[in-house]
Amino acid sequence: MQNEIEIKLNLLDKNNYNKLLKQFKDNLKEIRQENYFFDTKDWDLSLAGWTLRIRKENLSTSITAKGANTATQNGLAIRPEITSLLSPTEAERLFNDGITISSLPRSIIDALPNCPREKPLIKRVYFLNHRIIAGDIINGIPLCFEIDNMEYSDGSLEYELEVELSDKKDYLEVMAGIESIFKACGIPVVFQKESKFARALRKGGLKGKGNL
């Protein structure tokens, strides 16, 4: 199982979001992501330190299991992550026929060894993300800037930047480059401390358990 390594920054408002988009005005790719998070009624996955997400993105659907954040540096998230693409038939079956861990792809089942196999998984929360993807190079390191505009169930909007790293040792160099870009744009550097899942739960009036 691989680790997801990424820097997460809170853009605070639409003004800062637009400033950052202007910085990357060329060769932008836009993706619409529908995100559905599942758990048992007893929050077994969250208590075991996992989240389970089904994402509809353009013409594809994927399912992802993510573990707890183990990073200690500000703004850095390091999580075990396993993703499996779903065929249209598989996606329809999971949404329409109900989900248990035993009904998921084998790679996801193997990632959740301590979670009950046959308890029904229910949709806990949903949010829509409009993601703009831009490429950049900082200190010789090729990067993918993911500039997010999230719409939550309570109608609120949030704006965030995620930058994926291939190695955590690049954090300081990349963070210095991001700080330089933000300074040039007049955007404050604010680290994002909560996962999207945790924020979506809170905005939906729900309170999960365990490490989200």
C-alpha cells in the first residue's frame, strides 16, 4: 500500500482562490468531483483510523480507503491510501444494492483488516469539489497544484490548495516555493489542519469518531 503525501493550505476565501488561479492561468484542467463517504452506523471504519470514499469524476468512478494522517510538519498530510477504479456496473451495484466491506474490490478489503466485513456501510456525507489542476516546477521538482472549490451540504463554500509530493524530504523546498508564490499573489499562508471528510461531517451536523 502506498502513502499519499501532500501539502494542504487553506485559501480562506474566493478572492485568494481567484488570485491563485490567475497565477496559473495557462494549461489548466478542470475536474468535477462528487465525493461520497461511507461508514457503518457504529463508525467502525473511523474508529479503526480509516475513511472510505467513492468518487465520481467526469466519466470515471473510483473507491478509496485512506488511513490516518501521520505527518508532524505543518500543512503536510501523509496517509496510507489505496484506490481502485470501478466499472459503471460495479459503481451502480455499490450505490443501488448496498455496500459491505466484503462487497468491495479485493485491494480495498485487504486494506481494512480490522473492520467488520458484513456490517452495512451507509453514506455518511457528500460534498462536491470543483478542482482546477495546474502543473509547476519548484526548485527542479515537478509538481501538480490542485486548487479546490468545495461545496458542502450546508451550502457553504471552501477553497484549498493541495500539492502532492513524491517524497516527504521535498517538503521544505516545495513549501518555500509555495510561500514565495503566495507572497507574490498577496495570499496568506494558512495550513489546513482538518481533512475534507472531517469538515464535511461537521458542516453536515455530524460528529464522527476516531482519527479522521
